[in-house]
Amino acid sequence: MRAPIDPNDPNLSEAQRALAGRIVNGPRGAVFGPMRALLHEPAIGDLVQQMGAHLRYAGQLPGALRELAILITAVHWDAPFEWDHHRPIGEREGLDPDLLDALRRRETPPFREPDQKLVYRFAITLLNERRLPESLFRAAEDRFGPAGILELMIVLGYYGLLALVLNGFEITD
């Protein structure tokens, strides 16, 4: 890892110690992965980690759909830490391992669940094309509502942000 920060380093600033404490005492329970890099800039890091905590632990998207979107983002950005961390979570949330294997190989997965197929199409299209055709937008809006598709877009963007931090700082563990 480039420019690693040990959350237990006695030389951390007060702001860094406070952020590390909020992360440890929050739903994550530990400072790991991209959270270690976020300690470099506590004010921004805190905003980023709060958004992630909300999306992951208090968002409206069902867990399997959220994790599918995260894993699509991890593959899109070639972020191995993100993939390795979220794949087991995705499986616990009910994603089929065969689906995840295909996704990792950048193949269109075999979908049994229509909502998963819709999230896949939505995410792949938005990440690759930077736009959504009207028909796909409306299909997602009809299924998840405006707030649901906004959350889905933000999950894609948030985990893209983390992928850039992970890749830029070469965080692999």
C-alpha cells in the first residue's frame, strides 16, 4: 500500500484519531481497506465513510441488489480488494456463486431473478455508456422508484470512488 496509515499510530492528528474512532465504533467495526487511506484527509474521509455506511447498512436497496451493483463496479474498475471484500457478502446476501463467477470473467451472468438482471443491465449500461436509454431508465424507475434508482446510481458512484482510492493507493488487503 502506498502511503499507509496505521489507525493505531500514536502520531495521528486529533482529527485522524477521531475519524478512526468513528469508523471503529460504526457499523464497520474496524479501519481497513480504503478507510485507511481516508484518514489522510479526515474532513473528506468522514463524509465519504458516512455515505458508505448509509448505503451499505441503511439504504433501501435489498442486500443482494446492492452487492451486485458493488461487484459490477469492482469488476468495471479492476478493484481486487473491493471484489474480494464484497464477494462473500454478496453470497451471504443470496447471490449465486455461478453468477458471480461469470461476472468476474466479464461474461453476462445467468440470471434467475428479474431484479438482478435489471440491476445488471442498468449498472453495466451506465458505467460503460455513461448514459441510460429511456426504456432502461423507465424500467428501473417502474421497479425501484425514483429514490431507488438514485440510490443505485449513488452506489455505483460511491464504490467507483472507493475503487479509485483502492487502486491509486494500491490497497490490496
